[in-house]
Amino acid sequence: MTDQNASILVVDDVAENRDLLMRRLRRLGFSRIDEAADGVEALAAIGQTSYDLVLLDIMMPELDGFGVLDRLRADGRINDLPVIVVSALNEIEPVVRCIELGADDFIFKPFNPTLLRARVLATLEKKFLRDRTRDELKRKQIELTEARTLQLALVPPPFAGTVGGRAVAIETFLEPAKEVGGDLVDYFPIGDRKIVAVIGDVSDKGAGAALMMARTHSMFRALGTRPDAAELFADPARAAELVNETLARGNASCMFVTLLLAVLDVPSGTLAFVRAGHVPPYLRAVDGTVSRLTAAGGPALGVMEDMPYHTASVTLAPGERLLVITDGLSEAHDPAGDLYGEERVGDFLAALTFEETRPLPRLAAAVRAFEAGLPAFDDMAALLLTLDPPGVA
């Protein structure tokens, strides 16, 4: 696996030593070999050329081998550039110091040609494997970054306008805990008087959960384009049952989706919803009191086929606000293990004013501050819907 075109730098203040090392390297098939007479020349060469290996002496004028290793470690280049120290120092202390400074190996002078061959080839092979692993990780990171961009692009922008003659404002928020996540949040119109809102949480995190999320999202969107969409979403339980049948069939991964599917008939203010194992949404009355919509519509989607779902309904009064979240907000915890909790989310909604037009990022920031620097516990998603908000016409 060793690349015979590897570029090697030989550093030694004695010309005869450099010549001997270079001749041995050429016998191994290496042709791209440079030399430096001291540490200063070595650092200058390393700054100009991307080497695959450095053979470094210790006792040199101007700047010794310890100094070279220290400089390489200070600027981080020692992580990518393997160094084999070749030195006449035959005590254990110099060997330990070199290894602590980041050298990959140590060979005593006068060196054994067979040992030199083994150490050089093994070090270059390890570098080849590290480089290949790093390139693969970089490629995967680029793919995950692109996937994150595409996932966030699925989240619809805020809406403030009229539907069926009444004003409606909708804000959405999504923040995956990793590059991609398993939360989904969406809304879309059905006909000229209904708005469908969907917010869900896949039972896992990462790429697999993101694919499950995308599949669930696309199925609800597809149902919204059917000719009978208005009739179908008049009873959200029917839509939930259709999606559940597809997700549960052949679900070898056993992933499931907790979900809140809500359909608002804007002119009448009637909100029909199915809560499939999801966090109960919050409803804020005009006087600021907050209640929960706890009616259970059925189990999480994808658990089992032929599961019945049930629709519940409530009528929203002008100025009332519906907040739906995923448990990434309420179940986030601080270093002591205490949960952020659903009560804090309710307090946030109770204190909310109509003057703040984009409050959901503030809620998410409060959760992250509560975590106090811990890695993100889970994906976070939220949807805030307001019927007849002041100033929207």
C-alpha cells in the first residue's frame, strides 16, 4: 500500500549521514527526496513542500530536532506529517521526549538498513491509511452538510396573511442535534379555507432518522395533493391511518414517529387534530392562561399496521395561540440532570406578546443555555399558530 512516489525530507547536519540515508531510500524505490542541513532549513522546506515523511536528526546547530518537533506541534502540522527521528542519542530520555513531541518513531545511529526499511515503509503505510480515512470523513461531512441544508429547506417560511377571510400567523422552527435529524415541521393549505400543520419526532437521531422523517413528510405532502384532499383532511385520523399503514409495513428498523397532525378550518376556527403519541400541544387563551390538548388519537406512526386513530377537536377564539413542540425542548437537561421541562415551555407561551414576531428561536436559545454547553440532547422542532393576531390582515 506504500506509495513509492512519496515525498521525503532528510534532515541532518552531517552531509555523509544525509547521503547515506538518501542512498538507502533510493534503493527502496523512492525518488522524491530533499535534504536539509539543520532545523531552520527543515522548517523552511516543510513550509514550501507537502512531505509525506521526515527523517530528523536531533543534535544540529541553529535549531535542533527537539525544536523542529516543538514548532511542528505548535502549528498542528505534526498531526499530518510523520517524523522518524534518526539520532546517535542512545538514552531513553531523548526517545521519550521525541515521542511526547509527536514523533512517530525513533531509530538509533548507526542504523540497521533492514530496520530503516521496515520503519519507513510502516510509517508511510500508516500515513496512507490516515490520509484515506481523513479524505473519507471529509467527503462524508460534505454530504451531511448538504443533507442538512436540504432538510432545513423542507421547513416552510413563516406565514402572516388571510385564509378564508380571517388572519393567520404561523412560525416554524427546526434545529437538528446532529448534522441531520429526525424531527419534522410543516404546514400547507388545503383548498381555500383549511391549513394542515404537521410536527413529528422520529424515534432515533442521525441519517437514518432523517430518511424516516423525509419519508413521513413526503407522504403527508402527497396526501395534500390528492383530488379528495379536502375530504380526507376533514378527518385527520384518516390521513394518519394511511401514513401509519405505509410506515409500519415492513418496518425492519422498528423506527416510529410521534406526530401531531392538526387541520385548522380558518373561517370557523375549528381545529381538528390527531395526537399520535406526541407531546400534548399548548393552547394559550387571550387572557394568557395556558392549557394542554391532551386528547390521545392513537399510538406513534409506524409501530403496527391496522391501528385505529381518532380525531379530537377544539375551537380557537380570535387571538388564541397554538404551540406544538417536540420533546427535544422539554426533555433537554442541564449538567445536573434536571429537565428543562414542559412547564417552562408553558411559561414561555404564557408570557408571549404579539409584538415579538419570531419568538421560537428565543425559546430554542433558552433551552440551549439551560444545557450549559452539553452536547445537544435531541433535535428541536416547534410550530406556533395564531388565529386573528393583531396587525395581520
